[in-house]
Amino acid sequence: MNALTFSTPERTERALAALAEKPDGVIEQIAAHAEVTPAEVLAVLPQGAAVVVPAARWEPIWTDLSSWGDILMIVHTEDIVLEVEGALPNGSEGHGWFNIHGDSPIGGHIRKERCQSIAFVDREFHGRRSCSVWFMNAEGKAMFKIFVRRDKERALIAEQVTRFEALRQASR
């Protein structure tokens, strides 16, 4: 399944109905409730809320994200929502992995070849604007997400919003 296509009209309807119940909720929870993938929920967001680009854009997107300063990286599975704040290190490929290491709490190894698309998501989340970049796999799930950070007053950091908007536009 392509990351933002549907297998049946019934799945689309379930995604729409679940999103209507909680339009600013957690995408993974909405998807689980509807028994669809997170990608299917992203696809029914209002136009422009999820801009999807090919995974081939990984390198320039990653390079740009690594220059934003501290970001929030989230890995959301059925078992954990792991949130790590820090600078996104530059990466390099080796031994079949995209390796990220540096002076940051964010580090590790990513199976880059599993990334099928990258989604720029700009939507309300619990009543507030949220901007994030989702690296999506072929199963329609986020491998991980990079979020624009918030300041002490919980407002999005304006410079990162500007960078997000520019990267989304440049990646199309």
C-alpha cells in the first residue's frame, strides 16, 4: 500500500468518521479506532494539512532538518511514545543503515530503505497548531516524526515554523 492511498472506499469512510470524532487528536489513536493506517488518516485531513513527497527527497530534507537546532523527535509505536529533544545529527549511510551520531541525545540507526514517503503535517493538535515531518514506511506508519518545538509559553518557535514552511514548499 502506498503511504497515502487507500485499499477500499470503506477504509476511507472509516478514517473520515474517526477523524470527525476527534479532528485534533493523536493520528495513531484515530487510525487504531478506525482500523486503518495513520497514512490513511493523514490522507483525509483537510487539503494542505499533509503534504506528501517521495522518499527520494530524504537527503535534502534530513540535511535541512539537521540545521534547525533543537527539535523534538517522536517515535510512536503501539507500545511506546518516545520523545527526545535535541539537535538532529547529520547522518551517513553504512552497513545497510542510515547512522546518526553526534553531540545530541538523538542517535541511532535507521533502515532508510523502508521509508516510502515523507509527509509535512501542519494541523491542529489538542487545540494548537502543530508542525511536523513524518518519515513513512510502506505499512502506512510513521517510522519517526520530527516536530517544530515549542517555547516556554507553549507557542511554536517562529524560526522553526518558517523553516518548516520553506522546506515543505521546496520539497514539493
